[in-house]
Amino acid sequence: MTHRSAAGTKPRSRAPTEGEEPQLASVLRLARECRYEQAHTHQVTRLALDLFEQLRSLHQLGERERFWLKCAGLLHDIGWIEGQQRHHKTVLRLDIGTNSIRLLIARINPNHTYATLTQQKETVRLGEGEFLQHRLRPPAMQRAVQVCMRFARMARSFGARKIIAVATAACREARNRRQFVSRLKREAQLDVHVPVQALRPRPNAGTPAGPRGALRRRPCSASPSEPP
């Protein structure tokens, strides 16, 4: 929960102390040398100091910490001097599903927005035939590994610094999922996360399932020898 300051009040500000003045001047000089975007930088700094004041009762930090936060706000964007490719963060999201693999590559901008660079989807039928024995079949694993290798190369060509790979239902419920994840690590250099969830027991084919997975009993017909 965010604590707001009293209505009509503004975050208190103070002039830098005698010892802080040369430090603040050095910070501003470095920011100017790095061609910082003045309007954006000062807006972010104001918002940071506003939050600092609103949350004082929680963090109980003092004026010295507030000063360092101000300096950090003024310098937070100077990495831009390294150029767009090195300053922006490019991330990849890879979803390995039962039927298809989805790829999303996005660039995280300095103002904390993002831009989608590419989205792709490839059908691999990873869960094909799995539900009979709860095992991923070798042809299905091979198709998925090849697609993941191609998507990983594409992500790195975009300069992706972080790759988030998640395998869902088909992989999670397969008994040989560790073998599949190891192949992705070895052949595609991907660390794949498999969410841990409780597995629901599946009813046998042709057996109707009732509430909570219980088997429904068929009503017994009355025997001719029994009274109605």
C-alpha cells in the first residue's frame, strides 16, 4: 500500500548543505557531459523524492539517504551515451506449450515502456501422443528443440540480454521432462523453467468424471426379484 502525503501538502525540499553542494555540482556536471535528457531526468528525480517523503514513516531514512537518492535520480539515465543498443534492454520470452512455441522479443526503453520487436509462433505438437503414457515422444522433442534453437539465435541477434523460457502443461506433466529440459540447455543454451503445479489425476478413457475428479456411479436398476 502506498502512503500518500496529506492533502494539499508538497514533499518538503531543502537546500544542499555546504558539504553536499560540491557533490551535487559534480553530479550535474557528469550528467551534462553524458548529454542527459534534462526534462525526463528531473521528472524522475522529483517522483523518486516524492515517494521518499511519502514513505518516510516506513523506511525511516534520513536526509543523507535522501540526498543520495537525488544524485541517483540525476544520473539514472546517463547510460544513453553508450548508444541505443547498449543502453536499452532487449529481453526474450519463450513459451513452450503443448501444441506450439511462442516467441516475444521486446526492448525495454529508458522511460520504462517497452516496444515489441518481433512475435512469432511455431507449431511443434510437443504433446502429441503424450497423454497415453505421460511421456514426450522423441520426434516431438526434436521438433521443439530445433524451433527453440532457431528462436534463441534470433533473440541473440537482437542483442537480447535476458531470455525467459517457460514450459507449460505438456512438459510439466511428462515423466521424461528432465531429459527434454536438459536437451534445451545443451543444444539451445536455454535455461527452461517448468512451473510446479499439482497434477490432476486424469480419468481413464471412457470413464465419466464427477465433481473433484471422483468417478460417478451409475444408478443400479431394480432387480425383478426385489420389491420396487
